[in-house]
Amino acid sequence: MKWKLLWALAAGAFLALGPGVGRAEAWSGPKVQQPDTIQGQVTDREGNPLNGAEVVLVELGRKAVTARDGTFSFADVPHGRYTLSVRLPGYAPVVRQIEVEERSASLRVELREAPFQMDAITVSATRSPVEALTSPLPVAAVGGEWLQRTEGGSLGEALEGVAGVRNLSTGAQIGKPVIRGLTGARVLVMDNGLRVEDYSWGDEHGSAVEPRLAERVEVIRGPASVLYGSDALGGVVNVIPEDLPEAPGGGTLIRGGLETYGASNNGELGGALRLEGARGSIGWRAGLVGRRSGDLRTPEGRLENTGAGVLNGEAAVGLRGTWGSGTLRYSRFDSEFELLEGAVEEGEGESPGEEHGAPVQKLVDDRVQFTGNFPLRGLRFETRAQWERSRRREFEGADGGEVAVDLVLNTVSLDLLGHHALGERVRGTVGVSTLRQVNETRGEEPLVPGAEVVSAALFAFEQATLGRWAVSAGARVDLRWLDVEENEGLGVAAHTRDYTALSGNLGVVYRPTEGLALVANVGRGFRAPSLFELFTSGVHHGQARYEIGRADLGPEKSLNVDLGLRWELERFRGELAGYRNLIDDYIYIAPTGEFREGFRVFRYDRARAVLWGGEASVEWRPWHLLTLRGRYDYTRGTNLDTDEPLPLVPPARADLGAEVHLDDLGWADRVYVGAETELVAEQKRRSAFDVPTGGYGLLHLRAGVERPVAGRPVRVDLAVRNALDKAYRDYLSRYKEFALNPGRNVVLRASVDL
């Protein structure tokens, strides 16, 4: 019955698209001469050709790089309507809508110099390309140089520089994004637009994605359930790999990159290798990232059992032609994390116990993805499919031994999307999403029962542009079934439960001038409870506590209101945003005061909750050599049933930074020197079981140089985190109860294009 319903939803989605066929006729923008080729030239405003500019056909995921004379070309492009994005460091990106059909002129794109590397488009906020300035949802993107400068390897650390995003850390290698006070299962992590299902529900569980393999990471701050379903109640993090290359003129292309680095604090060493190429209609890429670190060091000494080892990689191959394009991609995340945890016996202090040993967490996650784009009669059909196998094991002792917790999750997911345009003013997407997931419980301690999840959803999201106004609206229905296996050890009987959820979104964007946008958005989100929240019963070694679930928990439902002001001027850009997120049946875990098996007992519960706050970010270049940056965010969370603060809501934070950059020095193509001051307030509004931490200020330093060596660009970056070796405790550190945060860390990184 479930699978019949899935097929009915799929048929309904494509029948709904039928009326759009034939009406999607008008389109703004230039048309390209040959029916199967796009060609053109990229220049500056004086007409000088620009070499090395990236030209992307966003909908097809195809990328070309301009030659020395600024020319580019795409062969075998099917007739249709596409978003052409052109970007080059030091210039403002250009986004242009084009239509490929007969009797039209070739393209000429002019770029103007710009002091900032701006984000031209986002694909996460609407499921189709849209200019970032006019996105109906609050969205931010990091990539390129930002990701290159990231000192750590976790997704949370890579994003904590974004206003409104913080890092819930377990040591240096595990970090979860916290978006506007929400984390865990309330923030949906995606890899290339597909859900990552990897047991990352708990606080200490990091996401099985490698940011060093990404071209950019897009962050939606606020509910996006209308587009992505359950778990997008607090936000979305979409880790997007680079588009596969295309050889100029249909010839052969091979290139790559090599990177190596070392960090002083924990003796970390790591590196990355990337190779890619193209021949004819085929493009390919292979990448490998590895790192190994020892124990962390604080101003008070070394933290034992905090090392880690990671070996991650990907391989992708793509084929394109007049029919469209398709890409097959395999990625693997293989990690081992030592955790500074242990039991706390009744009557003991708050330090971690040693008699139970220090646990080790191992995670292996394999994903096989297929993405395809197929233009047809004024429409574009998009297919995204993924098989994922995630295995998480927790060992009681640092030397391994018997497995305490052993969980295996197999997930198959499929998205079928139809993108359409009704005239010049209306664009939209109708889609079907399905998922089947099987949880296997192994190991000495089951913790949760085996279970199967089947879900299906049908959604539509439409955007209309009326002069200076743009209106977007979307609706979604999600159906979800949970079949639970009998487990005598946990006291769970075999049964089935189902959920039905409705999500919606309404957004308005007003642009009084070209570089200014006023945005208002109302969205409704939901999240189904996880197996851990429903049925867990036992020692969770990674959390160092005894957890007890609550079987009668229902889905969380949220209503979020978001207001924003965004501007992009020639030397000044920024954003102001405010929000209020009301959540019914908010699920949380709290200590009971009891002890079992030497661990404190925590129970899951629910309440009505509200979070509100705001963020601001500015970037100003008063002089062509100097860039100034500032950022501030604040979140306030309250349990409305008890009128107490919500747990783990981060305190207010402000950052101020400056960077001097020099170009074309003769001996170097580029040199930069920068400093940043990070100021974090004391969190005085904390829940009764949160550990207090004081406010603090940190100084971070950066410098780098880029120059050609033997005809190849070489880049060297030096970063000093916590340059003054400040002793402090981060409110979002899971070690704050018994350990300081890491002290000074010097990171030296070198990379070269092959």
C-alpha cells in the first residue's frame, strides 16, 4: 500500500506539470546561435579578455573555464532555458538567463571589478537557481577562499563564521552547525541536494560530510520543510561539490590540485589530492582527504583521548549530450574519534570517570548518488537518487574491544523534480520526494530497536516577479510510516505508527533599488521524532549518560517569521535579519537526578518553545587595499511551559576583522595579512542543567601569499587561532564541564594547482 501511494504521488506531480508544457514560451535574455552550442567571450569593461573565469550552466551542472582570449564554449547543449553564471575573483559575478535555440547571436559577458567575492546565486533556497540577494529564504554561502582558510575539518567549524551559525563541538574534529539556536536533527544536512542520513542525532555525532571536498556550502537559516521535509525545521546545510569540468573544443583536459597542512596544538597533519578531467562528452573527478591528530592542548595541559583520524574521498563521472546530463558520484566518509568522556558515579564530582575507560566512536558512511537533468518541451526534469549505508560504532575503551553500540542505517532516497516557467514572470518547481530507511541494531547494547521508515512527499514552490516586487509561495504534504521491531531488552513491542504533516511558505521581496532588497517570509516546518528520542533505553557512551526515550512523542511543528534587509553596493554590503520561531511539541532531554550503571539518567520530554533573535553582518572596503568586516548574532530561547531558558542556546557574539591585501607585486600575485577579534558574552539565560561559562575575547591572525612556481600557482596560508593563548570555555563545547577549550593553534597550509 505504501509503495502504491508513492507511485501515485509521482504520477500526480508530473500530471500537475502538464499544463506548464507549451505555456513556457517567453523568456528574457539573449539567445544562442546554434541549437546545440553555447559560445562566447568574457571581458572586462574596457574589452580586455579575462582568462580563468568560470562559466557555469547551473541547471545542467556544466562548467567551462575561459581561455587566454576570454572565450568559452559548451557543446551538445539541449534546447531550453538556463541560468548562466560567470565568476572570477576580483570581479562581481554576472547571472544571465539565456535560451538555446536557432538564429541567435553568441554571448559576450562583461565583468566589473569588485572588492568582494559575492555569491551570485543559490540553488538551495528554491530548489532552482535564484539570485542570492532576492532569495525568499535567509540564505548564506561559503566557498572558495573561505573553505580554503578553514583550520579544522568539521562542518560546524567551517560554518561558524556565518552570522547566525555556531559550532557545537566535541573536541577539534567533531562539530555540528547550530543555526539560530537549533541543532542536531532540527538542522538538515545535505550532500549535493540529497539528505545525509548518518545517525548524527546526538550532540556528539558529527555529520558524515567532508567540507574540504566541496566547492561551496549553502546555509538556509530558518525552516525549509516546504522544500526538504522533516528535519529542516531549524535550517538546512547543503554541501555542494564542484561541477565536473568540460574540455574546451571537445578535446582532452586533465588538471588537479595538491594540499598539505600541519597544526601545532594537537600535532595534526593532513592533506588533500584532487584530480579531474574531461574528454569529449565525459567529465570526471577523484578526490581524497586525510588527516590525523593527537590530543588537544589547553592553557592548563593536555586533554587525553581527544585524537582523531579521518580518510574521506569521492569519485564522480558525468555524461552530457543534447538529451541533457547525468552524473554518477560515490563518496566515503571513514573516521575514528577518541572522546574525552566517561561515567560519573553518584556522589562524585563533575570530572569524567576513568574506571570505565574513554570511549571511541567510529563512523563509516558510503553514498552512491545519481543526478540527471533532462530538458523537454519547455520544461526541465531533474532526478536525484541516492543509496547510503551508515555504520556508527561506539567502543567503551580507547583500545577498542567489544562494541558497546553498533548501528547500521541503510537509506534509499529519490527526488523527482519538474521545473517550469510560465511566461517571463513566473517560475516554479513541482516535486516528489520518497525515502526508505532500515535501521539495524547490533552490538552489546541495543540502545534503540530495529525499525523501517518509509516516507513520501508532494510539494510545489512558485515564484512571481512583478516589477520591483517578487512573491514566492509553496506548499507540501509529507506522509511517513515507522515500523518498529520487537525488542525485549528495551521493552518495545512490534508496532506501526504514521505521521502526516503539512508545510507551507510565503515570501515577499521588494527591491527599491538594484542593490537593496527588503525581505519578509513566513514558513511552517515540522520534524518527526527520531528513534533515539522515542525508544532509547541504556548507556549512550558517546554522550556519557544513561538515556531514556518517550514513546508518545509526536512531530515538532514550527511557525517562523523572518524579516531582512540586504544590500550590495560597490564598496559596502551587508545584511540585517530578525526572526521569531514558535515550536509546538519541542523535544528536549534533561537530567533526572538518578544514576544507573554509574551514569547520570537523562529523559526525553516535550514542551512548547519559542526562539527569537537577529543577526547582522557588514563588509566594507574603504580603500582598495583594506577590507573591514563585522558580524553580530543573538538568540533567545524559552520553554513556554516552564518559562525557563532552552538548553544549549548560544550567547551573543560579535566579531570585528580587518584585512590588508596587495595584488601584482612582481614577486607575488597576491599577499594578504589580517586580524580578527571574536567577542563572546556570558550566557546568563541558561537552563537549570547547563554548565555556566564566562564571556571571553579571542584574537585570530592570518597571512598568506600566492605566487607562481615553475609556472604553477602556489599558495601558502598561515593562521594563528587564539593567538594570545586565552584560557576560556565555550558554551557550546561538550568538554566545558571539565576542560578548557584549546589554546593557541598555529596552522600552516600549502597548496598547488597541478
